[in-house]
Amino acid sequence: MSDLKESADRPSAGSTLQMPPPVTNLNPAADPRKMRRIIAEDPEWSLATVPMLTTICLRHIVNNFEENPIVDQLLPRHKAHVLGRLSPSLPLAVTANLISDEGYWRRCCQRRWSLCDVSAYGHSWKRMFFERHLENLIELFIPDVTDPGSVLEVIPLCRNYVKRLDISQLLPPIKQPQKAEEEEGSDSASEAGFDGPSIDHFDFSILLDKLVNLEELHVVYRVRGCGMNFEWNLFEFTSRDCQSLANALKSCKTLKVLRIHQSKVDDDKCRMIVRSLLDHPSLRELNLSHNTIGDRGAKAIGKLLNRSGLEKLILCDNKIGGLGAQAIAHALTKNTTLTSLNLRLNLLGDEGGQAIAQALLRNKTLVTVHLGANQMTEPTATVLSQVLLQNDILQEINLSCNRLGVDGGKVLEEGMSHNSTLLECDIRLTEVGEDSEYNISQVLQHNRHKARRKHLHEQHTT
């Protein structure tokens, strides 16, 4: 048996002995005899690489920024990492005077508003955020309901960044219902349980003197989108409102542009506002358009022209007549700063139109004048023809929507034939003849071409 077993195990003659190939296992973990698997008791345990200590620290700073704001102490690359991950919903008390990164404030703006045109804010996202934030607080302020502290507490945070406020609405007080039946023997409203509001609209006197960089203020005393709830008191600019606004304007020494439009500003309110602006150190533009200012208000504005540095005055769509225009014209003969005057849609007539035209014979600063839709006729055109002969400062004049007539067109054409500086003259809907209109346009085209060549020559020489 042993011989048979040995013969069976022994290879036969002529056969070759085949050895098994050597085992080369490149992955020791695949062999359970050489690698023991570790099964963690923590189900969240993973084989992921542990983050660097710097990353952990920066993540901790971001997550705890409200309690411990750290920015300036970081290296530039670490600072950028943190600012790029901060939440836009952090309290303004933490971020306002600490973070200047425009990327962060851009995220704050885009998170709150769908339309964001940063070019209207000097290409500063931080300025846009604080101006619009403060505007929203004022526009939603309800007298005797909203706490004034909600506005006052924001002032230290935004005072250095707000340069313009465009207030598109101001809410009136909530109308308190009177008792249907007064108590027997009660004669006064106070006995009936009704007291008036402490203020009529938001009081700007608590705000403007604290905004140290404010340059523009646009205000409208109205309510947007009132719909079926329309009442006239929603569009009322009261005497108490005017007095508080006047006091605020007087204390705001940095203001350059003031616009109060569509607010029913009458003569008395206009005089009150002008009184606060006399000798203002920085005011350069005043816009009181779309109000109800008459001759008395225009006389006050004439006084303002000689006691301020106004460069632009807009009084379109008011009720200024001949006497008011004469007061403004008298001021123009002495004024040395105003370059633009807009009296469109008033009631000047020939009395006021001729007065303004006579002032243009002596004024040496006005470049743009708008007298459209003022019921002026041929006598005003005659005086304006003399202006075109003598005045070499005026560049734009608008006489549209006046009944100058064919004869008025001829005298204007005669004046334009000797003028070499006027670049724009709008005489649409003035009933002048076609020939006069064509000849005036030819002179204007020649003047513009000459002005363009002069400008190019000045650029070349400089």
C-alpha cells in the first residue's frame, strides 16, 4: 500500500512538476488573518481626516460671533474666511461699526430687498443698507403707537453712513373713534374720552441734527397704496408738521439738497420753511414742486435767493402769479449763485414772464431756465428776444406750451440770429410759424457744433 501511495504521489516519467504560484497580497487588510477590523461603538464615527486646528478655530469664531466678535485681530486670509461665512441676520449693534466688508453688506441688502441698485448709493452696499433701513423705520412710524426709541437706537449705528433720505410716505396717527353717545351733561371732548394725537407725523427734529453726513432729504407727506381706505387726512401736511420740520432743517447744517413735493405746501408753510433756511451754510438745491405756493410764498423764496448759496431752484406746478414772479426776478438781478431755475406750470402770465426776462438781461449766472406752460404770449417773447441778443451765459431755455404766436416766433427768430451761446430752445406747442421754428433750430444746431469744437480744442490744449 505504501508503495502504491508513493507511486501515486510521484510524478510519472516525462511529466513536469508544477509548483503553485507565490501569493502576493498587496492589501493586507483583505486577509482577515493578518488584519483585525475595528468596529466603533459611536455610530457617527468616521474615517474622515480630522480638520486643522485653524479651521476649527475659525468655525468657532463664526458660530459665536454675536457673543464674541473677532475680526480685526485675524490675519487677512482668516478675516476673509470669517466675513464670507457670517450670517446677514446678525444684530446691527454687533456689525454696524465693526464690519466694513462690502461683500457682507451686499448679502445683507440682497437678503432684505429684491431690487438693489448700488450705483444710486455711491456704489456702497453699506450705505445702501443703512439708508434704506432708516427710511423703512420712518415710513412705517405711527405717531403715538411706534416707540421713538426704535429710531433713536439706530442713529448711533447709521449716523456715519447715511447721506440721503428719500421718504416716500409718512403715516398719520391712528384715528381714535369717539364715543357714540356722550355721557349725560358732558360738553367737552376730553369728558367724552377723546384726546388728539401728540404729533401729526414723524418728528424729524429728533433725527436730522444727529445725522452728521446727511446731504439730501426728500420728503412726501402722503400714504402710499391706501386704496379704498382713502381719506384726505392721509395727505395732510399740518402746521405742526411744518414747524417741527423747519426746526429740524435749521439744525441740519450739512444739508445740500431739500425736496418737499406733493405735500400741499401753501404760502404760510413755505414762509415757515424758508425762514429756517435763511443763511443756511450748505444748501445748494431746493425743490418745492407740485405744491400750492402762491405769490406770498414766492416773495419769501426771493428773499432766500439772496441769503443762501442756492444753485438750483425748482418750483414747477404751483400757483405763482405775476407778483410772485416779480419778487423772484428782483432777487435774480442781485443773485450770483443760481444756475438753474424751473417755473414750469405756474401762472406767471406776461406780467411775470416779462419780469423774469428783464432779470435775465442783468443776471450773469443762470444757465438753464424753464418757463413752460405759464400763459405767456407775444410781449414776453419780445423781451426774451432782447435777452437772446445780450445774454451770453444762458444755454437752455424752455418756452413750450405758451401762446407766443407767429409774431412772437418772428421776434425770437430775430434774437436767435445774433445769438451764439444758446444750445437748447424748446418752443413746442407755442403756435410759432414753421419757418421761425426751422430757422431757430438751424441756429441752435450751429451753436452746438461750435460749442463741441471749442470743447475738443480745450481738451487738446490741456
